[in-house]
Amino acid sequence: MLKNYLTIAIRNLLKNKSYALINILGLGMGLVAVFVITRFVFEELSYDQHNQFKDRIYRVYQEGNEKQGATQAVLADAVKDELPEIEQAVRIGKYWQDHSLIRYDNRLEKVAPFYFTDPEIFDVMTVPFIKGNPETCLNNPDAVVISRTFSEKYFPGQSPVGKTLTVRFGGSFYDRKITAVLGEIPKNTYLNPDVLLPLKFLEQNSSYAFMSEWGFNSITTLFLLGENGSAAQLTAKLNEYVVTLAPEWFKPNYRLQPLTQAHLHSSDIRCRIGQYGDINQVRLFAAIALVILVIACINFINLSMAQASRRIKEVGIRKMVGASRPALVFQLVGESLLLAGLSLPVALGLLRLLLPYANHIFNRDMHLALMSNLPFFAAMILIVLIVGLGCGGFTASVLSSLKPVTLFSEKQKLSSGNSWFKRGMLAFQFITFCGLIIASLVIRNQMLYLRDKQVGYNTDQVMVLLRAEGDKEQKYNVVKSELQNRTAIQSVTVSSFVPPAFGNWLWTSLDENENIEWIIADTDYLDVLGLKLVAGRNFRENEPDAILLNETAFHQKFNGQAFMSEMEIGTENKKHVVGVIQDFHTHDLYQKIGPLFIENAGIDGFIACISIRLAAGQIQDGIQQTQQIWQEFYPDDIFSFQFIDEKFNQLYQNDEKFAQLISFFTFLAVVIACMGLFGLISFAAVQRTKEIGIRKTLGATIQNITLLLCKEYITIGMVSFVFAVPLLHYIMKIWLQHFAYHINLDWWIFALAGLIALSIAAVTVSWQAIRAAMANPVEALRYE
């Protein structure tokens, strides 16, 4: 019996090859999208889930004008023994440059930025160890802990514990004793260092004396709460207690965030370390995966139901010769499962082809190994079973419940009885189809807007070098003078920070604990970056207390007053406001322009960047001339540079990839939907072959026949578009609120999306309809 059923199932597949291919390919492509997106979503949601105390670890951040992930270095030690809710408090710092330096084999090597932390970090974070004692490995300021990857690269085939690692810090070289080697740390974690140094080492460096100040935010603080500790109660107590410790002008406004949420819920928090994602992107990808799968399933169900009417006579004959209802259900469900099951090898084949592309875009290392993907393969099999059983069960229950006489006499009635269900699913498919196109257009336009928006400074031909550590004010003045004497160099400035992401992000408090961004720069900063004064003047070299405010800071501090030359700001250390500069974006466009002041240069420890505006058309000459001077003054440092416009574009690389992925999955959804439409119109044309032949014999034109076959689908598409517009307007409005600066949802975006969607649908159904309309009516009526 089973052999007979299998033979009939294969025969039916071969008889209806085009419909079977559409079902198999459509469901297979849907499974591919679900696999890739689900892997990405699960990994994003899994950050720091491996920690033993994951439910009790909280990151401290501050609220004010803006949220900040950096806190004062003195906070942890000041409160951990005083507030009973805190079981442990640790600090984590990351070296401010995008690389650190070590001396290896008598040469300088660039390595990942150093991390600095307290010895108790391993009481809070779960980190595997290969060698060394986690309880004592960071107790000595001269200690260093390295990762397994670092050990294998620089100490191959040997145990590095007890050996010396020479690190460069603050312009000097330090020999550190390796006390431990970390094991394989998950990539999805907040703390993933190659080189880990004790914070005691940092605190002993005189350049970092500012770390003891309450007005300087420099470190990330983590709290491990006790088993019965309440984050809400601790937040209130923390703010109340710090008031008793800090200066009178300091008004704490701390908040606690579960560490497991830090990865995806920190887009509005500045001064943060670690890897960060975006919960809105994760939600959008999850929704797209679901939509693609639903579209593929709707195709499968619609085509299976459409073909069911061709099996009516077969089912009638089987019932006439004594086939029971369970036997018919078993046969029809089995055929549906076979058809759905064939989508699995198709999905695996497509995955093998597409995974390299997906890994590149998602920046992941996804593979098809069975054990590491067991939950995902199980989910794919479950989806296939649900689709196969659901679709086959529905078709079987309808056909097997009819009496043999009905099966022979009311073929059309069966088809019309399910028409509303079919139309409803088709309408849902159209709504998602239109919605994805609208979303894709909105996202693409927002990315273009971010890339092209004026940021308030001139990004062209400005080269930035991160200043050599330990360089003093006198020396960089000499270097600056030498650079300015070169023909290919137009102007030079030194500063603590250059937008969008060079140097130190410095924050301080001047009045009423309102956090304000702080840039230290010399008198040429405005000229090199092309910043515009809107009131007052630039500061002069001999004005150590002179500052410039941006427009936002000026309006906040002086409540809309007109600028006057003798304005002062600050509570303890008063500053003289000599000018107001036009607002400019110091970071990405996810964040609004906040209050900022620029202070006259002179604090050696904070000067981080040398920015050079090159003469027009002399970029290569300028680079060569700069390199010569750098190697002359800094022979122990690696010459490296980057242009501001390149750095600015890097800020939105992930957003560009996100837009590419949305476009790709939108295209995939459109292809699957069009395959389903093509299958339905093809089946409708076959069902109405006789009708078409008669109409053509009676004088109907090709246009008449095409309209007859297409009008239902086009009408459903137009009505669906009307429903899709307000829904997507609401969804995309919420998504755009994630950006501080964004496009408007203009009518033309929806009109263009509707035109694209309806054009694709019209071409898909019209092509097959025209083929049917052009067929010879004699062939259709020959055997009647």
C-alpha cells in the first residue's frame, strides 16, 4: 500500500512539475531566510547569557542631557562596602586608541586595545582560564593577563605564564609579568580582551590623576547585586549616598541596566565599551523572517488547494471502490509531506551557496555543522512538518468528507467554496509584499540621508594622526611648526578629539551637574575643521581660561541671551566664554547635537590628535611629508593615519549592510510571492482553458482574455496596498524615531512602492495570462 501511495505521489509530482517546483523552491528559500536570520537573532540575544550571575550583573550609566556609559573611576570603591545591595563592584576601562602597542622580537607590534580592570572582575564575569589563578592574577600592578589567541600568536608551543610582555603606555615601555591565560571567551560577551591589565597600573600613572575626580567620567562600572538585591532600591540609595560624598555641585543621576541588555539596548548611550547591536534591527529582521516564511507557506497552501480540485475525480473513484476516509487522509497528507520535505535539501543546497555572503554581511561565522545547528535544523524540520501536515490535512479533510456523487458533480463548487480563504491569504501576501518594498525604500533613503547630511564641519582632505604617547606640549608645538612648513600641508591643529570618532571623548560638569562634552584644542582647530563662529571670536594662545561654546550649550547656559564679551561659565573653575561656534555633529546622527565647549589646549595628558588639512591635489605628497616628520620625531612609534571622511563613512558601515540585507530579503520575498502568483495564474488559465477557447471563438480579444484572468489579482493587490500604507507608515515612523535626525515619510515613497509592487504583480500575472489568451482555441475545444 505504501509503495502504491509513493508511486502515485511521485507520478503526481512529475505530472505537475511546474507547481511542484514552485512549492519546493518557495518553501526552500523561505527556510533559508529563516535559518540565516534566526541564527543572527539568537546570537544577538545571547550576549552575556553565559555568565553564571547574569541576572545579577548591572552596568551603571548616567542620565542627564544625554545618557553616558562612562562613570567616575572613584564610584565603585566609594560605594561597594557601604550599600548592602552590592555584593561586588568592579571597573572596566579600554585604551582610548583603536590599537595598543607591544614590543615583540625587538619591534613594535599593533595589538587590540588594552583593557584595564579590577582584580575582582572574575568574581563578577564568568571567564574560562587555561592557566593561572583568577583570584590572584591581577593583584600585582605589574601583572598582565592574555587571551589564548594572543598566547598562541606570540608564545607558540610554550607556556607564557611567568614570561615578560613589554607594553607601551603613556609614551614609555613597561615590562609586565604574564600571570594567566584566558580560555576560549565567547564572542558574544561584554569583556573579550586580548591583553588585560590591572587598573592599579593605570592609577599609578601620573597622566591619569584625573581619574580621582568626581567631575570626570572615565570608566565603566559594573555591580554584582546580592541574591535578594533590588536594582530599583539600589538606584535610589546610590544617588542618595553619592550626594554625601561628592562636591556640592555634583548632582548624581545614576541608572542601572542589566548587563544582558547592554548589547542591544545602548544605542542612545554614549561613551560605552564593548560590542553593540540594535534591538530595532533585530526585531525588524525577525519580522522579515516570519513574513518570508508566511509568504512561502501561503504559496504552498494556495497552490495545493488549487490543485486539489484536479484530484476530485480520483478521490471519488477511490471512495467508490471502498477506500476509507483515514486511508484517503493518509495518502493526501503523505503526498503533502513529501512535497514539503523536498524543500529541505533545496534549502540546505541554497544555504551552502549563500552562507559566505551572509557571513560577510552579518559579520558572523555561520556554518552547516549538524551539532552546532541542531536547534535550527530541528526547527526547519518542524516547519516542514507543520506546513505539510497542515496543508495536506486541510485538503484531505475537505475532499475525504464529500460524498462520491458530489465529487463527480460539483467540481466548481469546491473551488468557489474556498475562494474567500484563498483571497484572504493572497491579500495578506500582497500586504507583506508591499510592506517590505515600502520598508526597503524608507531604510535606503534614511541611509542616504545619513551619508549626505551636512555635519557642520569640512571632512575633505583632513588627515588625523593619533599623537604619540608621552608627547609633551613643547614637542608637539615643534612638530606642528615643522608640518606647517611643508608645501603640501595647508594647516595643522592638535586636540583631544576630532569628530566623528578620533581621540578621547571627554565629559565634565560645569554647572548643576549638567554633563557637557569637552574638547581641548589649539587656536587652529576651527580653521582645520572649517568650523564657523556665529558670535564673538576664537581664543588666543595666551588665554588658558578662554573657551568656545557651541550654539546648543550657549542657549542652555544663557537662556537665549545675546552674546557679550564678558560672559562666564562654571561654579568652581570659572571659564570665560569668548565665542560661540555653529553646532556641529561630534558623533553619529543617531544622537542629537549636545552641549559642548572647546578649551584652549595645554593639558598634556588629553591631547590625542594631530589633524592636518592637506593642500588641494597634494594628498600623496602630504602623506609622504607627514611620514618623514613623524619618523624623525617619533622613531619608536608606528606611523598610521586616517582621513576624516573615511572615518565618517565607517560609522555607517553597519547601517549600509543593514540596508543591503533588507533589500536582499525584500527581493527574496518578492521572488517567492511572484512564484506563487505565477503558479496561481497558470493554474487558473489551465482550469479555464475551455472557457477561454469559447470566448475567443465568440470574438474575445487577447486584451479581454488577459483582463479576465488578471483583474481579480490586480484588484486584490490594489486593495492590499491601501491597507499596507497606514500600517507601514506607523511601523516606519517608530523605526525612524530611533534616529535623532531622519527623513520625512513623504507620500512619494508610498506611491513609488505601490507602483513597484503593482507593476511586479501585473507583469507576473499578465505574462502567463497573455500566453493563455494567445493559445489556439481549436486546441482547447478539439476533444469537446
